Amino acid sequence: MTLYTSIAKYYDEIFPLRQDKIDFIMSYITSKNHKSKILDVGCGTGSLAIELSDRGINVIGLDLDKEMIQIAENNSIEKQTPLSFKVMDMLDISQNFSSDYFDIILCLGNTISHLSREDKSKFIDSCHVLLKKNGFLIIQILDYDNKEIVFPVIETDNIKFTRTYITKENYLFFTTSLFDKNTNKTIENQTIHYPITQIDLNPLLIRFNVTSFSGFRKEKSGNSTLFVAQKR
């Protein structure tokens, strides 16, 4: 069982959708009638995609994890928000969508760190092809310029969730532990991340006009972790 499959049913409790994230994305919706087309890469359980769809935006959500997509589809049905979710590798987007189709492509939550540097370049090139002129690719990473990344413990009435990085030569082991207080069971798992810093990311975005922030409130203090790349 993969890390994300193992925590899928807890995902919305661990990472509830934040209003500042919604407001950030909406600030790049330029169409007056909100008929923008958005691709949410690594959509997880679909909470952001569903919220944007509720606002009249055409959203397609994709994720590699089947359990995440199943929950996203169920959430969509429950909230009577018809939209499309697909199980898909992010490297396959150029094979499944048309050129110059999307107004915005989202790759949030450090999703891009699952790709090697070579594959990051391929993914960004595919995004460039799929975006309309002046469209936006929005990428979020962790603050990898900070060599000592410490994840806060996430605790609710039902769960306690901890995360750590174990540094290897060219990658990181991302390890998680989730304690379910209702069942007294602990779920432990790990996956590989390939970290990328702002200095490494900027050359991959050379064909875009890039603005960077340190958070969804468009903060400029601290190291940049949020990159808005506009297709020229």
C-alpha cells in the first residue's frame, strides 16, 4: 500500500482546504464569467477542485493514487458538483489533453517533488504546451533552501500525524506516521522525494514570466515556495 493510499480516508482531516489557497487561485481567474479551464495536478481528494467548480470554473483533477480519486469522485457526487477526476501520471498530461487548452495548471502541495529533475523538466514542458498564451502554471514546493526542514505535528480529535525527512545522496525519504485515536492503530509509510530549490526551478521555467511568493497570502518575506509562471 502506498503512502497516499494508506492516508487517503484521513487526508481532508490532515490537510483541510484553506481559504487563503482558494483566494490565491481565484486572483488569477481573469475571465469575467469564470469559465476558465483549470487542471489540478495531484488533486488528492478533490477538495480544491470541487470548491473551484462550485464557483463555476471548469476543473479537471488528476492524481496517481486510485483511492484518492475514488474519494474525490464520491465527494463530488455528495456535493452535487459534477466535474472530471482521472487517475493519471502527471508525466502523461500531454498525451491526454489538447494544446493551448488550459488557463491555469496547478501543481500544489509539493507534488512536483515526486519527479526526478529530468522528469520535472518534461512535466513543465508539457504544461507549457497545454497552457493558453498568458496562462498560468502555479507550482508549490517546500522550503528546500532551509536544510533543516521540520514538519509541525498535525493533531485533531481523531488523529495525530507526524512527518520527517531522511536525507539520502540525491533524494529524501519522506516518512509518515498516522495514529488513529479511535482504533488505536498506527499507519506508517514512506515515499521518495527529489527536492528542488528556487535556484534549480527557475531555469526550468525559462519560457515563462515568473513571480514567486513565500505563501498563499502573496508574502515576499522568507524563501520562495510558491511560483506563478505565466506563459509568454
